[in-house]
Amino acid sequence: MKRKAKHNNSLRLTIWLWFMTFVLLTFLLLWVCQVLFLQKFYDRMKTKDVVRAADKIIELYQSGNYQEQEFEELVYKNDICFQLTDKYYRNLISACPKRNCFIHGFRSEAVTFLREATKSETGVYTDTQEHPVTHTQVLIYARTIGMKSMPEGYLVINASLAPVGATVSIIQRQLIIITVILVIIGFILSVVVSDRLAEPIVRVTKDAEQLAHGRYNIKFNGNGYDEAERLAETLTYASREINRVDTMQRDLIANASHDLRTPLTMLKAYAEMIRDLSGDNPVKRAEHLQVIIEETDRLTALVNDILDLSKLENGKMKLERSTFDIEQRLHEIVDRYRGLSDVSGYTFTLETDGPAEVNCDAGKIEQVICNLMNNAMNYTGENKQVFVTLQHTAEGIRISVRDTGQGMDQETLSRIFDKYYRSENYKREVRGTGLGLSIVKAILRLHDYAFGVDSKVGAGSTFWFVIHLDDSHADGQSGS
């Protein structure tokens, strides 16, 4: 039953039904206009022609500058007879190409019509009567010239109304033949057109069904139609993105599993060593406990980074904006890192061009700066130098962190902010969870800040971001 409902709502059937409905409505309208209302339509149009002819006759008469030929042209052109009289019903101008018309063949009838016009409130009398001799329908139009209370004269027009019964019969037979032929043609065309229009959508749908089975390397084809081509391009792009996300997800699970397995193994190993070997040796026990503490901290950092990145990417983490001096905050951060110099030999240099009041999430921006500095420590050169710079620019406050390492090629640059991606251009053990730059990207996107990296092979790398000027002057406690 469900399958049948889908078939009834198919695109092919819908297009075919609309096409056939249009064809049938067109023929219905044609039959109504050409058969049922042909006589009424003809009478209405004939009356309008007679009224226009009457206006022209009166206009010529009142101008005083006319020729009989002009009246004859009106008579023959409109197939009418007319008589124009003075206010005493005496003939002034008349024209009649026929014999025995109501006006000229029956004088008393003409006068009767003119008197009816004088009785009318509008000064106009219109009627349809049967001719006593020819038994055909005749249109009579009588009209007062000038004001009704002070008429200048009268005009009466006689126009034959052609019977349309025979014409309707002929039209009916023609319409039957035309309707049958065009309905057949319309049916064939509707089937062909519906198939051609639906075929790209059907094909794209079949290809899209493969996505549900995990086959993402699909190139969709719209088959020449602009809309279908755009849909195909969008689906092709979506399939590539799904494939990329699926690959990243598998890599994330693999890398996270690896990073979790190592400290867990060490925790278990050193806990067993304390239990079996160093439990009674204070020195060894302290060394082993320190390893357990360090590995626990490493696990905690990894889990926190995964949770933070998940919240940032899912939009569940909100910004807590405040106004503060980013230059002062940079001095505090760099001073903390300088404490490592005595132990590891790193040198941290901070260059600024003055105080810079900004409005952003202080904690998250500090996390960005620390992650960039940690990354620089991992990849800087043998001199172990890291440079932090603050500049006022037209776009905003630009903060950059530069190392003196081996730099990166274009392929590495395009992937450097991906989860767990690590450049191979380093000569020491890389510390961290592999998610630092991904967190940087997520935080800066949440702030809607521009960011990037400039690097060349052999010339080091500079990671930077810009705090917008409009954010620097915004109100302080709003969430985002």
C-alpha cells in the first residue's frame, strides 16, 4: 500500500496529469466559446459595430462637411442600412444597399422605432426583431441626435443578424475531429515530456540512494537541465563532504583510540609496578606515581579537548564577551611561557604597537593564543624561538605567532587545521592532543574572526587572526 502511494505521487505521473488537464481545459474553453456562446458573442459584437457606425454617421452629419460616398462606405463596411431624419421625422440622409429592410421597405416601422427612441430615458432604442418577409433576425438601433428635450433629429439603423446555427454545426464537426487528433497528440507529448523531465530526477534519486549504503564517491549527472545540473552538482559536493567527514570521523576514532590506549597502558603498567615492585621503595614509588599523574593529566587534556571541540562545532558553547586590554593579556600569557625558558631553553619574544581594547570572550581567545604558542613550540627551529606580535590594522587587531621551523608546503597548509593532522616538519617530540589547531579554528569561527597561516618551506610559519574593529567597540556582556 505504501509502495502504491509513492507511485501515485511520482513526478512522471504528476507532470502527465497537469499536461493533460491543461489540454482538456483548453478544449473545454474552446467548445464553450465557439459553440454555446457563439450566437451571443456575435450579437454583442454586431451591436458594438452598429453603435460605432452610428457615432461616425452623426459626427459626419454634424460637421456639415461630408460627402455621400463616406456614408456609402460606412454602409457597405458594416452591412447596415440607415436613415437620418429631422425632429419631425422627415428624411435628411439615408442609405440602403438592400431591398425590403425595416427602414426603407416599411416606413411605418421606421417611424415607430424613432418614436420608441424619444420615449427612452437615454434617447436610445435597441431591439431584435424577425423580418416579416425574409424571416431573418434584424437588429434595430434608433437614437436621438442632440438633447432629448430639444432634439436635432433622429437616426435609425437596420442591420441583418446572420444565423449562426449552420456555422455552429460545422464548427462542432470540425472541433470533434480537431479534439480527437490533438488529444492523441497531447497524450503522446505529455508522456514524452514527463519522461524527459522526470528522467534526470529519477536517475539522481537512484544515485543518491547509494549514499545510504556508504558509497560516497558518486558523480551525479543532471543530463543538461540547469535545475537538475545544479541539484547534481550540489549532491556531488555533498557526497564529497560526507566522504571527507566520514574519513575524518574514522581518523578521529582511530587517533583518539591510539591516544587513549597509550596512557591507559602506562597507567596500568606503572600501577602494577607500584603494586609488585616499588611499593616499599619511596623513591621508585614517587617516580612511578609521577608517571601516573602525568599520564592522567594527558588523558584529562585529551578528553577536555574532545569535549570542547564537540561543543564548539555543535554550537552548544556560547561566547561570554567582555571588554579588556588584549596587550596586557598577551604580556601575562608570554610571561607564563617564559618560565619554561630555564627548563627547556625556549625564547619567547612579544612585540606590540600599543594598548588594544577589545570585546570578545577573554578565556577562549587566551586558549587560542596558548594553542598557537604550543604549536609554535612543537615546530620551531633548533634555536627554539617563538615570536608573538600585536598590530593595529585597518581590519582590526592582528595577533600573530611565528616559529622558525621548516615551514609547510601547500598541501600541508590546506589541512593544517584538520583534526589530528600533524605536519612532519619537526625534529622533536610533539606534545599535545592533536586537536589544538582545530579548537583554534572553531573558536575563531564562533567569533567570526578572520584567521589563517602564512608559511613557506624552509622559512617557518606564522599563524594569525584578526579581532574585528566593530567587535572592539561593542558592548561587553552579550552572548553569541
